[in-house]
Amino acid sequence: MSITIRVEGAEELIRKLTTLEQMNRVKSVIAQEGRWLAAKMREYPNKASMPNPLISSNERVRRGFFYHLKRGDITVPYNRGGGKSERLGEKWTSKASRQGWAAIVENNASYAQLVQGSRQTLQHKASGWVTADKAKTLYGDEIVGSIRAALEREVKNVG
């Protein structure tokens, strides 16, 4: 003798829970926002650079400047993206974490910290380079809003 109890809709409920657990649409938005932020960080500022006051007031800086100018390491005026540049803008990348719940936006140029990082020089600040911290302030709420909206849509569509 056997007793069978069948729960109507259990398969559909399990499917919805599995979809909700995976949150693939939300993970896709997280990756998309990471790519968007990396693209924003790639943008070169429009402001013209200003002369370096240290060249005229600091003998060591002045000698170093003319030494590198003579060797051809630098040019005047500065040529963005030319010469031995690591092309800072092109070094911004975004990759999703294994689980997809985070997007890592980073730059591995050797001088990135001096231009767009926590050690940004006054010259780069004056030129208008956006730092990583400033980007969080400028774009963080918008990114969080996009992810939150995706979460809400995902939950709503499953229910």
C-alpha cells in the first residue's frame, strides 16, 4: 500500500526560486555597469595642462626635466599617447567576479596612481583628471540605482 501526495505548482515554484537564486539579469547589469565605469575612466580631460612651477623653482627638477628632454624621453609640448606612454586610458579594464556579484574596474599602468589614483599630483588634478574616488562620488549613486532597479525587476518577474 502507498500514499502519494502531489503538491500542485511545486515544479514552477522551484523554477522561480532557481531563477531568483541565479539572478542572471542582475549579474549582467553589474558587469555592464563595470564596463560603463571603465569607459568613463578612459576619458581624457579637456583642460590644457599648466606649466610646472617646479621647473623654475627647483633646480633638481629643472635638471631632470632638461636631461630627459635631451634624451628624447619627453617632448614639449607633451604628446598624449605618443612615445613611451603606457596609454593610460586604454589600460582601464572591467571584469566580473566569478560569481558575477562584483565588477572589478582597474588600471595597471605604472603611473595610474599619480594621474587617477589616491596619489594624484597637483598637475593632474589641475588638468581635470578624474580620480577613482571622485568617480565613485560622481557615478556611484547612478550605478547603485541601475543595479537596484535590476534587482527589483528580477524579483517582480519571478513572482
